[in-house]
Amino acid sequence: MKKIELPTIDFQAETVILANGEFPQSEIALSILDKAQYLVCCDGATNQLLNNHSRLPDAIVGDCDSVSKENFERFFDIIHRVPDQDTNDLTKAVNFCRSQGRTHITFLGATGKREDHTLANISLLARYLDIQEANFRMITDYGVFDAVSQDSEFESFVGQQVSLFNMSGTTISSSNLKYPLENHTLNHLWEGTLNESLADSFRLLLNGKYVVFREFR
């Protein structure tokens, strides 16, 4: 059974991709940004990073339609322009990281601002499950999103708010959740939201792909 820990301020990500949503504000998110071994900015996220933080990017990836002219010139040597319009900047950044052999990737700044971008970015977590030997997670100011396609045990705490989103699954069962599931099918996105952990971990037995949100303390 796969075990999935909660991120803490001590977590050091191998690779962080900073998207151009709301810039991180929480202690955990900012700590992950500070400690990242390698930082990739999605295009216009470069502007936000330099306006809000002292950290500099290691690479900038995207179609370069939103990075400022000043930053484009300043960081020209680390810009990787991908004009392809069939993928968004987040996927362009993921593909770049994979080409560098980077497979453990944490997303920051991928939510907020336009709601359609937020939904698209969260849904991509399920798509990335198809990438072999890779691990992706999305950190927000409020919690963490993880995508799973196998039976998993999640680190938790009593009272933690938990939401489950069916991306392509059939049935799901749970243990240690306030509203238990037993071979249940979540037919709508809202059906698995606002559950609650009863212990320091909970388990999900599932078929298919699900995205799981756990709030921070």
C-alpha cells in the first residue's frame, strides 16, 4: 500500500514548479519555495517571484507571452521557450523537468486567480499519474492535493478536512473517515468533498484515478 505523507516546513522538494496563479503566502508553501533544490517558473510566474521573494529561478519555461520584457532580457540564458499551444505552461514545465531527469515535482502557485486555470491545473495531477516512476503533488496555502490510482494510506490528524475527487474511478472504500465509503461510486465532483479524518491516518481502497485534498493544520 502506498503511503503518502503530509508536507511540513522541513520538507525539501527536489524540484518546484511555480505556476502563475496566486503567489504562495502560507508558512509551509513559502518554506518549500525557500528550500527547493531546483526552481522552475512558468513564464509569467517569474514576474511574481521577483516581486514577492528573494529566490531566483533556475529555469523559466513557457510560451513567454507573459514574462516581462525586462525579465526576459535578464534571464535570457535560462529561458526555455515552447511555442506549442496544445499544452499549458504547467505541462510545458513538467515536460522540461522530465527532459532533465527530474521526476519528483511539487507545484506551487497553481491555484487562485482564474477558476478555469485552477480546475485545469488540479485535473492535470490525474493525467500525470500516467508518467512512470514520477511523483507530483500540488501545495496551496490551505493544503495539499495528491493524485492516486492505487490503494493508499494518507498521513493525517484528527479533524483534518479531506476531499476526494473522482477523475476516472469506479469504486472507492475508506477507513478512518467520518463519512465512510464502502465500494462507493462518486458520480459528481462535489460528492466526495468535506469529509473528515478520525485518526492520524486514513486509507483509501480504490479503482481508477482520484485526487485527494488534505488541509493543513
